[in-house]
Amino acid sequence: MGYGLEVKDLCVDYITENGGHIRAVDNVSFSIEEGKSLGLAGESGCGKSTIAFSLMRLHKPPALISGGSIKMNGQEILTMSEKELQKFRWEQVSMVFQSAMNCLNPVVTLEKQFYEIFKYHGITNSVKIARELSEELLTIVGIPGERLKDYPHQFSGGMRQRAVIAMALALKPSLLILDEPTTALDTVVQRDILHRVYDLQKKFNFSILFITHDISLMMEFCDTIAIMYAGKIVEQASAKKILYQPSHPYSYGLKKSFPSLQGKIEYMEGIPGSPLNLNCIPKGCRFQDRCFKSSEICFSQEPEKAFNNKNFYYCHNPLIYENEV
Ligand SMILES: Nc1ncnc2c1ncn2[C@@H]1O[C@H](COP(=O)(O)OP(=O)(O)OP(=O)(O)O)[C@@H](O)[C@H]1O
Ligand SMILES: [Mg+2]
């Protein structure tokens, strides 16, 4: 039995009002070993959150998982019953959502919200034990235990975010999904929170799927990075490879459109054009119209998976480097 997450050929559709569908996630495969972290990057609308929701089986119509397999520690998630899922969520996989700081119930103290989690998942019915466990979790994310008595509005945005992360870790899940967990926070607080999460990862050995637009943040925290474009993973490689020698022209463009925090000041190039409309997928490569390396074949044939050691990409005209990092 494999430990960690394994996603194979995942397809997710959104059913449109006229009965048609758009495929937001198209044959996506990736895996995250126990204790490792994968960063998922790509422009807005490329399908990152749709993947995250699939891993928790949280989709509601009009979304539909139409194919593939998702295994967590060898167990298939896509065939689980609703009852099995209730146990599985938060115990095996938990998620900090985009705009998570607004997820807390504003009229309930933090203590009560933690208590409900422990009670619902059969950890304890004792208020006292739940309080001790919650205090420990809050302390780990840097919030004094006595703040449990407070309501969410009495916390700053950064503290609320940290409280949500503490809750996501309450049941020691095997996989933690962070979907833009710190976007609304300043960069110092962002890094502080992420450092705390990654310290915890070392302690508890859970896997992390980290979704963000901020590719420099991802480089700092992730072992491996998967780059998505228009519903597909176009490249997956070590953070170092994506940073210094990306193979796919889109990965190169994405990296170039972020300022680097260290080193010399570089001109930010950006990527010309706009993201693909998923209603009209062209023949060939999806990135064809925006790519500085596209040639005739890119307009007629979809690129196949090509390997470079453990890294892979889908591109007819990849960037080639003389000495590999
Ligand atoms: N409820 C929905 N109904 C129809 N289409 C949807 C729905 N939710 C998402 N989509 C479409 O699915 C695609 C992927 O959306 P998703 O939210 O996964 O993107 P994302 O990569 O997380 O973007 P962002 O970086 O902005 O969060 C988009 O084209 C979006 O328009
Ligand atoms: Mg999203």
C-alpha cells in the first residue's frame, strides 16, 4: 500500500445551464509522498481549487468528477460513501480554504468551535480535555491559549488565519491542503505562518498540497512544483528546476512574471495574451497562441508526456539547458 496521495487521470466538469459542460480539470495526475509537499501554480481559473475540492470530495453540482482515481494512503476516495467521507475529511485530509479567515463562525467562541471538531470526530466529549488539546494547537501556531475564550472578530486577520490552520491540524491529518491560505496577509505574516506550518510538517510528517499564485513563496516551501495551464498540468519538477531551468515555456513565463526577493533586479516579462477560454479548446497544445516557442506542430498535435529524470513536461519545443541543475 502506497503512503501519501496519488491522483490519476482526474477529470472534473462543470455542467453548464444549456446542458453542456466545460472540463475544468482534464486528465490530471500527480502524487505526493508522505511528509513531502507539492506546490500547484497557475493563472486564475486554471483549475487549482477544483482539484483541491476533488481531493476532499466537496464538489456540489454543477461540478462533477467524471473520471480518474484519487487514493489517499492506498484508499480510493472517489468510491467512498457519504458516511465514510465524513470520517475521512479532517481526519485524513484537511483543507485551509481560499479566504479561510472568514470560515470561522462569528457568533461562537474559538473554544466551542474546537470542541465541536473533537466531539464530532469522537476524540473526546470532555470540555476540559478539548480545551487542553485546543490550547496546545493554538500555542503551536503562535496564539496564546487563553485567547480560546474569544470570538473570531476579536482576532486580527493573521490570527484568524492561524486559528483556522490550527483547526485543520486538530485531527493530525495525513494531507493538509492549503489553497491560497495567506493571500490576504502581509508578506511577513505570510512567511511566519508558512514557517510554522512547515515546522509542524517536520514534526508530524503529513503531506502538503500548497496552492498559490505566489511562485516565489512556493519555491521557498515546496519540494516539488506542478504548473497548471487551462485544466492540465504542463510541467512537474523540483522547485530548484522550476526556478532555474523550467522546461515548459509557460513555466518560464510564470516564473518571469514574479519579482525575485533576492539577487539582481530583473525585468519582469509577464505572459502575453489571456488565459484560454475552456469553452473552446484548440487542437494541439493549449498554450499555442501565447507561447514564444510555438511552431507548426503545436497547432496540430497535443504534446505527449516527456521525462527528464523524475521531472516531466508536456511540450513540443521545451527550453533546453546545457548543464542540468
Ligand atoms: N461553480 C462553477 N460553475 C461553473 N464553472 C466553474 C465553477 N467553479 C469554477 N468554474 C470554472 O472552472 C475553472 C477552474 O476554476 P478554479 O476555481 O478551480 O480555478 P483556480 O485555478 O482555483 O483559480 P483562482 O486562482 O482564481 O482561485 C474556471 O474556468 C472557472 O470559471
Ligand atoms: Mg482557486
